[in-house]
Amino acid sequence: MKEYSIQEISRALHNGELVAIPTETVYGLAANALDPIAVKKIFEIKGRPLIDPIIIHIYDLLQAETLAQTNEHFYKLAKRFWPGPLTIILPKKPIVPDIVSAGAPTVGLRMPNHPILRKILKEIHLPLAAPSANPFGYVSPTEAEHVRKTLGGRLKYIVDGGSCSIGIESTVLDLTNLNKPKILRPGPISAEDIADVIDIMPGTSFTRTHEKRALPSPGLLESHYSPHTPLHLIRENAEPSVDLNSKIAVIRLKRPSLASSKKYQEYWLSEDGDLAEVAKNLFRVLQLLDEKKLSSIYIEAPANEGIGIAIYDRLLRACSK
Ligand code: TXA
Ligand code: MG
């Protein structure tokens, strides 16, 4: 992969080109958020429906204030969690192009914590619209190589910032109604973490839905994060039955204790079940196994608590094809 200087990347973004960027959660596909023609290219390359709004990555709070109407919860949460894996939805200001917000009166903002992306944001003085850098509906990328394999043919600039340290997407919190904060997508920052800061327990509205229209967050479409290979959820330590003609793999949350004499390949996402490690490895292992032409992949469901809630949410959607 070619390496570009920060200045080259900055010039490309100013010229309306797309750049794949590393973040601490997943890789993003970025464009100048204030350039509707550049943003349109994101939808085209990803195959993303125009009804799905894109979040904006910012460098500092001043930039946030130019894009959205901020409120007291916003400042408290920004102080506690930014830069970091929290996206905050606020009423947008007119400067935000309609294509970014998919015509809605709101905009999602996030101050990312990846050092290279911080440098880029500082250099360019532009807010960056960026969804995850995967074809729409497919597993999110956590390494530059994932982006190259899926979108590389149509994308000149990919910035390699190593493996994403968190590995699943930010928590999306709707703060447009000050009295009714609502989590639209569970993520690394939990409802309890947020309640600790603003003294209100946010509601949640990320149960799966078959409704494809009028969703609070269109990214909640049921089928998402899906490998091409059929994926099935199993309980911890369950043994799927294998028929002779099928080639399957089983993904465990932690390293299995017994030496394996099993009829399938076994993988694990962490040594001892630590869910932060599971999150970090989840999409990488799914992409890896998706290349092996298996008939099925089975994966253990994590406990539905803490970051396990976000992992479980991704897995439900990834399985629902
Ligand atoms: O961690 C992340 O959030 C990554 C990295 C690249 O920053 N980005 C990401 O973007 O996951 P994306 O587009 O794949 O997911 C953003 C989610 C989508 O479900 C989208 O529908 C929702 O946020 N969203 C964006 N703007 C919104 C808005 N104004 N109102 C409601 N939902 C919104
Ligand atoms: Mg995405």
C-alpha cells in the first residue's frame, strides 16, 4: 500500500477526494463534510442508500459548535468521553449539507482518538464526514488491508494506521431532546457510563426491526455487518453438529482448554474471555474466515452486558441474512 504524507492527504481531501482513515473504532471512508459532491462519492463507493446519514468527525469543540446546536449534556459528555468512541446526534446548523444528514434536521458528531487521524484533522481544518469503510452491509474494516481488499479498486487514498484498538463502532447517542437522551446504536460506551455523567439513564432503541423506513437510525437496518458465509450464533461451549460434506468453523470467545480433536476448525477472539479483546478481534476474524469458503461459521454469543451488548447487537445483525 502506498504511503502518503499528511500534506498529500490534506490536499486530496481539500480537492474533494475520498480517503480511508484509521480510527480507534473501525476504519472510515472520509470526505470533506462541507462538500456535497465529495460526500456523494462516499454513498456511491459504499453502495449506501441515500437515506442513511453520515457522521462527522471533528478536531475540537469549536468545530462542533459551527456544525450543531450544542447543549449542556453535550459539553459534559464531550469532556468525559472525547476524543473517543461516542457519536452525539444534535440539531444541525445550516452549514451541514443535506446529503450528510440524509435530509434530517440533525447531525452526528464524533471526535476520534486515533493519533494519525487527529493529525489529519488538525492539518486540514475541515470536518470529515465518514461512515465505516466497508461495502454497505458487510463486516466493518479494522485494518487498512480490509479496506484495500473490498474498496481498494475504487479508492486511491488509504491511510494505514494499524489495527483499530477498539474494533467495533462508536456508541451513537441521540441528544436532540435534552430530557430524553437515547442510544441508537450500542457501542464501547455503555448506557451506564453515560448516565454517570448526565444523571439520566438514556433510553435504548436499538432492538432489531424489520421496518426499513422511518427508522430512528437507518444504520439499524436488520441485516448488517454480515460476512458472505452464513453465520450462526451458538451458546458458549456448544458443539455444532457437523455433517460430513460441510466445512465449518467455530469462533469461541476464549481459548478452548482442551486440545482440539474436533471435526471443525476452531478460532478464538481472546485468551480468557475479556470482552474488550473480543471486540477488537471480532471483525478481523470474521473477515479472515469469510475468505475460507466455508459452508457455515458458528460463533459464541457473549453475555449481554457492558461492551457485550454492542458485540451481541453486531452479531444478531450479522446473522440475520
Ligand atoms: O465508530 C464509528 O462510529 C465509525 C468510525 C469510522 O467513526 N463510523 C461509523 O459510521 O460507524 P456508520 O455510518 O457506519 O454508522 C453511523 C451510524 C449509522 O447507523 C447511521 O445511520 C447513524 O449512525 N447516524 C448518523 N447520523 C445520524 C443522524 N443524524 N441521526 C440518526 N442516526 C444517525
Ligand atoms: Mg457502518
